[in-house]
Amino acid sequence: MGDLRWPRVAGFRVVASWPEGGYARPPAKSASVRARLAGVAGVAGVLLIMGGTAAVAVAFSSQHHAPQPSLAAAGALGPSGPGPSLPRSLPVSAEIPAIGVDSTLLHLGANADGSMQVPSLVTSANDAAWYKYSETPGQLGTSIIEGHVDSYDGPAVFYRLGALRPGDLIEVGLADGTTAIFRVTGVREYLKSNYPAKAIYGTTNYAALRLITCGGAFDYATGHYLSSTVVFASLAASRPT
């Protein structure tokens, strides 16, 4: 992140990360974690501003453009009321059949400056990561999984995230031998200058899952994407792995 200083949006700091940088702090849930994570309800769109100029240049020069969410896919942020939930168990893998994702899940935390860590573009561009200070997938509350949209070599793990539609399934393997099955309720793109952090990272009364990557246009002047693609999903069922 260097010595850059980022503006605030709706009171939250906007943080853009280079390939080895990090995200802003995620929203808090318990008292001890709250102090540490209080600032990221404003990851303000950037949870995944992964990928620097070099990475994006590869995709653009090859005429590869990541799918962007359509208005018809906007759907809803979540269900109207509580649904099923699971006990806490660390996630180990994620599969999204509709877009061909089959990834182990890294467990990442925060950098020294409090920003969220992101997977290495050099070694882990094709691995998604669970933010370990969010709920585990299937617990009541919000669980966050992030992934790169592109890499130095081209498309990365969440390159096609914007192609998901309401009703698509996301399967997360848990350490206790359970597979948590989430159903997508909406897929949206948000400008980082108008990022609804509270709606994305805030507390819910159901088992919520958010998948996040960067999206929209790429600004060569700043070296970052202008938007973030966010998938909203809720726990629908579970089965033995």
C-alpha cells in the first residue's frame, strides 16, 4: 500500500490494493474483533481491487473482458427472513459449477495496517480466500470469500463471477465434513465511489455469503478498477461431503 492515502466514502476509508496489497478492514461482530475490524464495513468496494496495471493489461491486450453483472441479475441482497444455519467450521474449498470454479480456500486475515490481505498474484491467483475474521460459511451472519479477477497471465479464479445469476449454487466444503450449499440471490456491480459497505458486510439474521472481486472499467491513471462485483448468496441446504 506504500504511503498512499485513500479518501473516505460514507465515513469509510476506500482502499485499493496492488497485487501484493490488502483490503480495507471488514466489519466487526464481537467486541474484541470489533475493535480490530471496525473500519471495514468499508472495504468500500475494494475487497478485490486485486490486480495491478500489469495484470489487467494482459487481459485487455488479449481482448479478454470479464463478464459484468446484468441488470436482470441484480436480484435481492438476501432472503426475507431467517433460514437454515450450520455450526462454526472452517471452510476448505469452494465450487461454483455454473462458472467452472473449483478452488481450495486460503484463510487470510489483516495486514499490519489493518487492511485485508489478498492472495498472492504470483502464487495464488487461482485460489479464492476466506476472510478469517468473518463468519464461517453457514454460520448466522456474513461470510466473505474473495478472489482475483485476473492475473499476470490472464483470467484468475473469479474471472467469471459476474456471469452468475440468481438461483445458481455455490458449494463450500467445511472441515467438519459438511458441504454448505448456498443459492445466489443477486449479483451486482458497485462503483467504489458509491460502495454500500454496510449492506455487504453488515450483520444478517441468516447465513449469508458474499463473493467479491474487482470489476467494471479499469482506470489506467490510477492503476485500479473502478468497480467491484459482489455476489449475494444465502445458505439453502447442506450435505455430508
